[in-house]
Amino acid sequence: MGLFNRKSAAAVAPVAAGSASASGGVVGAGLSHLTGDYVIDSTHSEIGFSLKYAKVTTMRGRFTEYDGRLRLDGSEPSASTAEVVIKVASIDTALAGRDEHLLNGDFFAVEEFPEMVYRSTGAERVDEDTFRMFGELTIKGVSRPVSLDLTLNGEVVDPMGNVRVGFDGSATVNRSDWGLTYNAALEGGGVLISDKIKLTFDISAIRQA
């Protein structure tokens, strides 16, 4: 996940090590100053996906409605947690007919399963700015383990005085693991839609008072 604040660089101020943040807290070296509860700012974040279509092109889409909460532990990153609830009906692939098909019983069956949920079960720090979060992704009532590779892009104080952190990252999954198996055969071999899906996250989260 990563900082996706679409303001210009002049519009946000980096939080300097050892300086006081807009919320009055002192920011020091390392990550301990990031400890706290955060909510995802969906207006400056993006949760997307991509897959191979007809073997020769990449189809991309995103979800536009979701709620996410993070508990960051800067002193012990492995104790950090996350939960994201995505409204399936907010899927957007830039083609209304395709979106409608994705929402019906061939795919997400949105009337019966209106939400997808990711809940973390653990985390580890890989290096200075890279982390791996372990968790379960639930789609259509089926939960499967998914690990996310994440990069911490930093923190800023925005013009409203909010402390923001940003992450970006990705995970690759097989949609068939959640019963999303609809497909069509191609002339000459192969299928229309790849089983492998790349999930991408570009997240700006605001620390709560």
C-alpha cells in the first residue's frame, strides 16, 4: 500500500524527525512515532486489480467504496493489524456491461455476498521500509490466506493538520480459490479470463486523535 495523496508536493509537509506534528506529538527517529490507530482515506487511495484477458491484453479495474482501519505499532511492527471491508457493488472496470456481469452469479453474486473482507493475522518487517502482512481474504463466504508485500512510503502532515502514512503493495491470487471459476474457451486453445489476479493497493491513512 502507498501514499496516494494527489495534492502537490507543496501542499503537504513532511514530518521531520524530532519535530512536533500538527497534532502536538513529537516525531522521533525510527518508526515508534507512527504507533496509533488509522483510517484509510478512500478519496486519496486506490484498491485495484488486473488480469489477462483473451491471453493478449491486461484488463484493469478497481473498487471505489471501502472502509479500512489500521493499527500500526512502530516499536513492534509485527503487532500491527489491518481490516478492510470492500463494497463489491463498487467495482469499476470502465465498462458498465462488464461490471454488471461481474456482479451477477457468474462471478461475485453481489446480492448474496455484498462485501469482501481482508483481516490480518500477522505481520513481519522485511527491511527498513518493506513489510509483509499475513491475513485472510473472504469472498463469497470463502476465506483463504493472502499475504501482502507492502512498502512504507513515509508520513506527512496535510494542510488540515492530519498525520498521514502511505503504503503501496500487491498480492497475486488465483480467483478459483474463492469459487470464481466462470470462463469461456478461446478458438485455438486457452481461456478468455486468466485465473491469476494481481491485487494492488495504494493507500493513504489518517491517524486518529
